[in-house]
Amino acid sequence: MNKTFLVGLPEASIPTPALVLDAAAFERNLDGMDAFLAGRRVALRPHAKTHKTPMIGHIQMRRGAIGLCCATLGEAEAMIYAGLDHILVTSQVVGEDKVRRAAALARWADLMVAVDSRENLRDLSREAAARGARLGVIVEVDVGMGRCGVRSPEDAIRLARAASELPGLVFRGLMGYEGHAVFIGDRADREDAGRKANAGLVETAEAVRRAGIPVEIVSAAGTGTFDIAGDYSGITELQTGSYIFMDLTYGKLDLPFEYALTALATVISRPGPDTVVLDCGMKSISVEREPPRPLSFPGLEILKLSEEHATGRILPGAAELRPGDRVKLVPSHCCTTVNLYDEIFVVRDGRVEAVWPVEARGAR
Ligand SMILES: Cc1ncc(COP(=O)(O)O)c(C=O)c1O
């Protein structure tokens, strides 16, 4: 059900558990990225896997993003159907049904997909050509993360050449996500790992160019490495996602972004002198890395989550919490938390300013 009837009402009227976005903090995060990009040539194609919310995509585009990244084809469909365009799907689109959907979508939008195999290229080409579509191809390069991506410049050249020659396809460039570097706590070590990864990608792009194939896009970066990749010569665009919301994992790094997204929870029980139970379990907040932490209630430590409960303890000397009191929890991972909700309540000065549907929630 659309909950926009809560717009204008106090935050206290939001039913919990709920996903709450602090509008001012969110805008400061956007400003922080804009400040970095100002005067630099690198572009931003932010990752929509973080928010899965077309309204946020529109806000990013209004601020100058050149398009959006998506992690799944379903996310790309949701964004394009909401009027967004210039979408890079940063995962491989494989399987007969998905290849058909991608080709059909490319008929109506500027769509690019990451590719790391020849078979996949052939399938995409066949379906795109059959529809008179021109599907963009970005060859993914493994830059040290060890996930998808070609493992050598020779393979990148082979795929780039095939993508340039096959009907229905347009070779656009390369991507290399340095996921192994983004969370490194020590700044110098993170720079070192990030630059090594960027170097591998940029050198591969040069090798493709030397083979006579133009490379328009060289895409990299997560939130932990946005400024490293953004200053690395030859990287043309950034695919950062979490900078808009932040989470406990990125909060440990020295980044110019702040917590903007929390799960709003209600205290439902005080069964013992220091035990507190909230209505926000693992079906409402992600626990993949560590338990969530209260945004502004340092005296409460969350110890464990079950499906619909968070159990914590009040530390000695902390303020009292009673059943009915509300607490905002910062998740360890913002992207997987967003995927648990149908809407984001946008709050400013204690009131609901907007309710944005998480349109691409669960979209594959
Ligand atoms: C392919 C890809 N690009 C970029 C990102 C960067 O996202 P974030 O800024 O949230 O670290 C991710 C994160 O998982 C990713 O998988």
C-alpha cells in the first residue's frame, strides 16, 4: 500500500520497523560527492543497487549523473520503466530469458551490460539483432577481486573485438570493480590496492585501443575508493553506490559521507534490568557483517537478531528505554537492508517529507 498519506505527519506516526532516510544527511552526502566531482573530468554513474528507488535515481541524474548502474536486469527494467536511462548492468546477463529481456529493453533505452564470455556475447548479439536493437557491451575485467571478469588483456581484446563486430552490439568500454580494496581500513593500503586495480584496468583499456578498438568507457570504484579511482588518470566514470546512505562498514573508513539511512524500531519489551528488545529483526535489517548500532543512543548495544526481534542490553549509566520508545539503527550493510522494504520514509526536521517506493526491491 502506498503510504504517502503519512507525508507531513510527525516521524512518530511511521509504523515500525521502517526504513528512514534523513533528508538533510542524504543531501550532504550528495553534496560531498558533487564537491569531489566539481572540476574533475571523471563522471558519475552511481550504482542503483544501493537504493533500488527510481526517485533517488532521478535526484542523482538531476545532480549531473550520466546514467545509473544496476546489479540485475530487473533493477534496470524498474529504472527504465520509471523514465531513467543510460543504464549499465554491472553483472553478466546470462540465460535465454534474461538475454531476451535485455535485448528487448535495449530497443527502448541506452542499455549496456557487462560481459566476460564469448558465448554470452553471441547470445546477446543474436537476440539484439533479431529485434533491431543496439545493446551496449562493457567487457568486465577482474582487477583483483576474483569474481567475474576476464583474467587477461588478451581476453579483453578478443571480447572487445567480437563485441565490435557482432550485429546488434556496440562495444562501449571496460569495467573493473575493485571490491577487494573498498573496505581496507588503512588509507595508504586502500590507495595502494585501489591504484593497482585501476592500473590493471587502464592498462587493459590501452591494450584494447592499441588493437585498434576505440574504448569510450573505463568504469570503476566503490564508495571506499571513489576518490582514488576518481583521480586515477584513464578512469572515465565511477560506479559508487553506498555513499548516499552509508552503513557501519563504510562508517569505519575516513570518508566524507555520513549515516543517512536507518531502520526505525520500537522497544517492545524490557524483560530484565538491562535487557531491551526491539521490533527489528533480520527480516528488517541486514546482519551479514555485524549487528546494527543505534544512531544516537550509545547506551544501547544490540547483541543479536532473530527474525523479528533485536535483543540488546542497556549499558550502565545509560538513559532509560521503555516499551514504545523508538530507536534508529544503522545497518552493517545499507544495500541489503534497503532490499527488505517496500518504501523509504524521507524525514526532515522530525516530519515525513516523502515516501519513495523501493520499486526494484527483489527485482532480478
Ligand atoms: C560491480 C559493483 N560496482 C560498484 C559497487 C560499489 O558499490 P558501493 O559504493 O556500495 O561500494 C559494487 C558493490 O558491491 C559492485 O558490486
